[in-house]
Amino acid sequence: MIVINNKNNYRAILIVSFIAINILVLFAISEILGYLNSGADRSSMLHLEKETSNTYLPKVTWETLKNQGRPMENQTIQKIERHYLFSYVIKNNALKNNVNDGIDDYFTESSRKQLEQIIAYNKAKKISIHSTTIEHHPSLNFYSEDGQQVVFTDKNVVEFQNIYQDNKLITSVRDTANYKVLMLLEDGFWRIRHYVRMQKEKSLVAVELNKKIYTVKENEILKNGVPYIIKGINYYPKNSAWDMFGNKFNRDTIAADFDIITKAKLNTIRIFVPYEEFGKAEISQEKLDKLKIVLDLAEEKKLAVIVTLFDFYGDYAPESWTLTHRHAEKIVTTFKDCKSIIAWDIKNEPDLDFESRGEQNIKPWLEEMIATVKKFDPNHLVTIGYSNIVSGEILKDKVDFISYHYYEDISLFEDKLVVLEKVTKKPLVMQEFGLSSNRGLWSWFGNSKEDQADYHKQMQSIFKKRQLAFVSWTLYDFPKVPDKVAGKWPWIKNKQKQFGFIDSEGKNKPSFLYINY
């Protein structure tokens, strides 16, 4: 009886095992067949969704979607646009690294041959092309009845390339081009079949009503047609240095500080918009609301504002340009009618990044950003705050007025200014200058409060004599300075803390007597 029961148990185990194995085999086969039938998700395989949202966001404006045949569905046009932009990501990556990765997925056989030939040639010659596009203006020309073909014209495509050979920059190219594009729907994906560069057309320039309050005439800045000499100060609230729009943001604190500034008979402030804190390409509405409060308060107190964009930004590589364009577009279009803004300062001291980030990346980025800001906001002036007076010559013909910082010996200042005046007729603004009263435990040989006062007395004497524009650094001494600004060494941070005309306890320092002339 025991033997019979054991045999039955063995049979049951064998049957169950056989069924389980067959179920696993069938499941595996179905998964393989499902994968083969559906095809791999190219956007997931190549991480394009993430790559595009993080590094490539050109402005795309469809001029027209009218089609005499089959109407274009909204979902379809979004898919076409997405795959079209993906093709640029693939092409830009291919030309940068001389690889064919992903070309099969976004270009048909006939269109990819030319691209592959270029890649092969560049690889042999050790040429690398770092490229991006800034904006596209496609117009639908044809959409087939079966929904398998689409033809559109992409006009005024703003393109930029840095071309290297043996890792050395050969040339930088900025161009605006028109393309005729044919795409085919294959396996559920739109691929480029033909991509032909067209002859440029004459464009009509839209004329906007002049809403400018601040203008430039020769070497003068004008406000409503009357000469306006900037007498200003760089501004952070005392307890939130380099974090003006953070958790400590307080309208009453800022309003009180603006009263101090206006009572000192200053007429301008300079503030800073940190790139990452404001959300990069996706601007935080909360930050915009806080910036609006500051600008409205400035208008109420009759203060002009220089708004410095891209604070703490340091990438500049062409593949990241489109993110900065979306960032600038959102901010400047939001405030293009703001009466308190005198100028957009594109970037604080970008020349300090030349060595680490590549001058060949930074200068074209600055030039492109100037054009972008002017395009989206024709009502305000544009400048760049360079770290020294010599750098003021950079892109001097692109900005409305030249801004420079000066922390060198006072005795050398006027001679250096004469050199800059000889190379440009644009208005000049000393956008930062100052002296730290940092003598103490961490700086025995630093300057005293009296030294600081004497420094500003001398500088204001020069400003008065020559009627120069100035924006001093800064209203307050700061109790804390972030590590990202001055590092962790106490003797460096302590120096940065004590450039103010008012100490960290709110008391006027001797230099306050010379905050203005």
C-alpha cells in the first residue's frame, strides 16, 4: 500500500513539473514574438526622450497646417514634430562623435547614405562638428490620404556649428537656412526620406510700436529722450545674499532697502536671476512672481533695474543652447513691457569662464543670446557685465552699452578707461567696483572701514569729474556667503562678506557718506 502511494506521488510531481515547464516555455516564446512584432521602442533604447527634454528644446512654430487632402490630426503633427527633432539629436550626435548610432531609426536608406559618407570622411580627417539648431518654422505642404507621407518646408532654421580638427577649433558658423523635408511613416515611426536645403527668401520684418523708455544715442543713455546717468548699486537683501528669490524672500524687507537706496539719491539697482534656481528651461512661476514683486517695487520707488540673467550658469556647449533660449524667452517675454527695467545683462563675468569652458563656446553663445533677448523683447537695452575693463571690447558692437567691473588700483583706472573709450562710442557703465573692509582675525593686512571710505571718496570724485555711470558693490555686508560664491576658506569668505556700505547689524559704515556724489 505504501509502495502504491509513493508511485502516485512521483507521477503527480512529474505531471506538475511538465506542465510548469511548458507554461514557462510558452510564456518566453510569447514575449519574444511580442518584442519582434512590436519592435524596440527607439526612444527608450536610445534614451532620446530624456536626452531631448534635458538638452534639446529648439523653438518650433508651425506657420500653417492647412492641407487640401487629408486633414492633419493634432496627435499626428505632435508625433511628426517629435520624431523630426529626434532626427536632429541623432544627426548632431553622429557628427560630433562620428558614429552611426540611431541613424537607421530616423533616416530611410536613401537619406542616410549621404550622412554616413560625411561621417566616414570626417572620421578619416579627424573632424568633429558640434552643432545645434535654435528655432524652426515649419509649414505643412502635403499630407497623403493614407497618412504615410508628409512634406513640409522648415524656414528660417537658425543653426550653429563649432568645427574641430584634431580637437582644435577651426571655425564657428552661424547660419539661417530653409529646408524641404519629406518624411515617411514606417513601423509606426516617421523617418526622414529627403532633406533638401532651399534658396533663402527675403523675409518681411514686422514693425513694432516703439515702447522704449530707455534708449541710447551715441555715448549716452537716455530716459524718455533725456540723458540718464546711472548711479546705482548691486543689490541683495542682507540675510539672503545670492539667494534673493529663495525662502527668505520678503516684500517689506526689499521695500525698506529700496527706500534706503532712493534716499541716498541713487537711481538704479542691479539684481541677479540664477539659472538653475529659476528652473532652467522650465521657469518656476513662483520665481517669476517674486521677480515681478521686485520690479514693481522698483517702479514704485522710481528705481531703474539692470536684470542680470544666467547667474551661476557655466555650460555654453552648443548642445545645451536651446535650454538657455527657452529660459531667456520665458523671462524676457514676461517682462518685456516692464517700465522699471533699463537693461538685460546677459551674463555676469562670462569672460572668467573662457579658459575652463572654451572661449569658442562662450562668445557665440553670448552673441546668440543677445539676438534672442532682443528678438523677444525689443523694448529694453542689452549689455554684458565683464569682469574687467579690458574685456569690455568683447562684442562691443552687439550690446547697447558696455559694462565692466573694476577692482584694480584706482591710480590706473582713468588711463585704462581712455583706452576703452578710444575703441567704442557706446555708453560705458562701471557695473561693479568696491573695497572690502575685511581687516581682522582672518586678514590682518586687509583694509579697514576707513580705508574703504577713502576708496569710495576717491572713486566718486572721478565719477563726478567725468560724469561717469556707476553701480557699486554692494549695499550690505553679509552675515553669510554661500560656498558656491567664495569657497570654504574663511579668509576669502570674510573678504566677500564686507564690501557693503551698511554693516551686518544695519549700521551705516563710514563709506556710506560716499555712496554717491
